[in-house]
Amino acid sequence: MRLNSIIPNFKAETTQGPIDFYEWQGKSWVVLFSHPADFTPVCTTELGRIAVHQPYFIKRNTKLLAHSVDKLKDHVDWVNDIKSYCKDIPGAFPYPIIADHDRKLAVQLDMIDEKSKDDPETALTVRALYIISPDHRLRLSMQYPQSTGRNVDEILRVIDSLQLVDRRPEIATPANWVPGEKVMILPTVKDEDIPKLFPGGVDRVAMPSGKVYVRTTTNY
């Protein structure tokens, strides 16, 4: 799926009961993420660590929604294994897991590996992760192979970036940025508008080319 495309509404069975996606999302951001299969080691670590970090997602007005092509009963049984392995998950498992055993949603959302997409026996979902804004738009997409687990801190970091630039569309976040560090002012922002937009001031970085296009600020 392309960035800024609308995630279509869908109905699904989950470990927390049936959902209508738009109704369930409400006015929240959503991290919708697929995993290849239940009862597998890397997936167990991923869903466990994401569960442990759920309070940080709540702080960012973000709901979590997992997905795979396994059956609902497998999800329910596997959750017990996840909680046993990740012993620091507080209370009940905190987010729903979609049971998409007929693969309809996985195909619709382009979560199947190209090599196995036509073979129902091997057409497992990749580690796709979609960050969806409250207007149902796909704002960020990551796809990892089965062999590589995702980094929860990076998921939180990109949510911070997306939400910040929604509030301050004059800026962008640089490589390795985390909240509180310098941001970049977009080249489209005119110098005469800087004092009004950034009254705390900006730093201009001299370049060998003589072009002034790197302007930074912590005033956001």
C-alpha cells in the first residue's frame, strides 16, 4: 500500500471479540502489525515486547492491533505462551490479535511475501507494520522479513515524529532524532517567516556549496 492511501474499513475476529475497524479506531492512531505465525520464537518476542510497551503507545493516543493468518483458537492459546515468556507484561494481554485464517485481509493490505503469495500452504504474512492516523490514512509502512524482529523503540520514535510534524508542518525530523533534539526547518519556509514561526531562534549551518538549506531549531 502507498503512503497516505486510505486503509479501507474491515470487520475481523480478534482475541478481544469482533471489531469494525473504523469504529474500533475511533479518533486514535493505530499500529497495525502482522506476524508470520503463532508459536514461533521471533514473533513471541515481538508481540511480548510490544505488549510491555503498551503504556507508551497509550500516552501517544495510539492503539495496537496485531494480525496473522492463524486461527483464533491458536491466537488464544499462544497468548499464554507470550505472557509466560515475557513475564513483565502487566495483567491481561493488552491488545487484540486478528485471526485472518482465510488471508483476505492480508491480501487486501498487501502483507504477503511475493515469493509465496500464490501458494495457500506457504502464504504467510511478512512482518508488516502500518501506522495509521485518525483519518484512516497510512502514514508509515515498514516491512521486515521473517528472520528479523522489529524494534519497539523505533516504532515509538516514528510515531513521535509523525505526530510532531502534524502539529508543526514547517519542520521535519532528521536521522536518529528523538524528542527534544533539534529538528530541521523545511526549505519551503521563507526566512522572513522564521521569527514568527520560531521566536526562540534557529541555527543556520554553513555549507561548502554556499547554499543555506540546513536550518535547525529546538523551539518546537
